[in-house]
Amino acid sequence: MWRSPWCVGAFISSCIVSAAYWRRDLSLSGLFAAFLLGLFVYVAGGVVWSIVLVAFFLSASALSHVQTANKRSVMIAFAKGGQRDAAQVLANGSIALLAALFVLWSGRCGLGSNTAWLIFLASLAGATADTWATEIGTLRPGEPRLLTTLQSVPAGRSGGVTWLGSLAALGGASFITLTAWGALLLWPGPWRFSAELAIWGILAGLVGSFVDSLLGATLQAQYFCPRCAKITEARVHHCGTPTIYRSGWRWLNNDWVNFFSLCAAAVVVIFGSLLF
């Protein structure tokens, strides 16, 4: 009983999320969401899937603690802080969770399961690319440029990009893809992989990051704080002032933007898998 995948997965997932909660990387709701995500990923994909998920989570958590004092003035433009809640966990992990649930439903072999594996990999490559771009890109002095118009915008503005953030996105997507490749070399399993699919995995991560910035620049809800005279994603600014709706779709917050960007990454890797 204690050696069943469910028990092992529950033990591993509880250890990791408890440490993250203790470090204040996760809120209480985020802890439960991350625990369930880690559990289902381990049961569906075993050690390989779990290594990829943990690689994303640990790298994102580590980067969030780099030069936090310098990032504080930038992060206040975001609707949420660095402590991830359930919505943020699911925004970055829902596609991975759906892939895991599909594997549990369909079995571990066959085209369906391998397609689910590639979707899982692409979604985490996209999530890592976007996270690295945000965490590292905000360290660059100076103002980013809006993706759609190339106009200078304040740091932290949705849709703003920098060359450092773009390189970080490439690094994040490559990191996840190479981690998956290395894990498969150490723990061979039913999941197929190749150099061509590795390239498509990296491309999927970059596309996901690009779509995230594009949606942030065009359709994501933007608000204006009349007290601070600043654009923000939050309905209530950090100063405590209720903000005024300015542009975008009211329901499209950063969590939905993250979700749709990962859907785009999944579509790219599915297209690549059909070719190779």
C-alpha cells in the first residue's frame, strides 16, 4: 500500500509544497492546488514528469527571491504579489494537470499518452519561459517597450518586453526541455522524445511567452490609479485606492492570460509532433 504511486506521489508532493509554503512562495489555497497538481503528475507520468514539474517550480521560486528589493517597485503594478494562490498555480499548471488526467484515463502507452506528454512538456516550457522573462527582465534598468507599438512603457506594464527578458524566455524554455531530455535518459519510459521535438518544445515555450505579452499588450484588463497616476492590473492599487477601468476585456486578468498562452504552446508542440 505504502509503495503505491498515490502514496509516493502524495508524500513527495506534500514535502515540496510544505517547504514552499514555509518559504511563503505559496498561499494556503496555492498549497492545496500545488499538492493536487504534483500528486496527479507523479501518478500519471512517474519520475520524469515530476522532475520537469519540480524544475519549473523550483526555478520560478528561486528567481522570485533574486533582488526582491529592486523588483518591489515593479511588482506593485501586478494584481498579485509573489506568493502564488490557487488561481496562479492552476493558471500555470492546468494544462499540465489536464495532460496528466488524460494519461490516467487513457493508459500509459499509445499515441494519446505521448501526445499528452508533449502537451505537458510544452505547457511547462511556456510557463517557465514567461516566468523567467518576468523575473529576469524586470532586473534590467530602463523602461521596456510595448510589444505592439514598441513605445517605452513603465517596468511591470503588461505587454512590455526587453531584450534581457526575451533571452530569459529562451533560457527558461530550453531549461525545461533539456531537463525533460536528461530525465528520460536516466529513467527511460514510454514517453518518446527526439532532437526535433526538443526544438519544437523550445519553440512552443517561446510562442507561449510571446502570446502572453501580446495578450497583455492588447486584451488584458488595465486599470488606472487616480491617486498614483499609474496603470495597473489591480482593481485596488497597492496604495489602497480603487482603480478606474481603462482598457481591455474586464474578465481577462493575468491568470487567464497565462492559461491562454500555455494553450498556444500546446498547439505548437502538437503541430510539431504531427510533423515528426
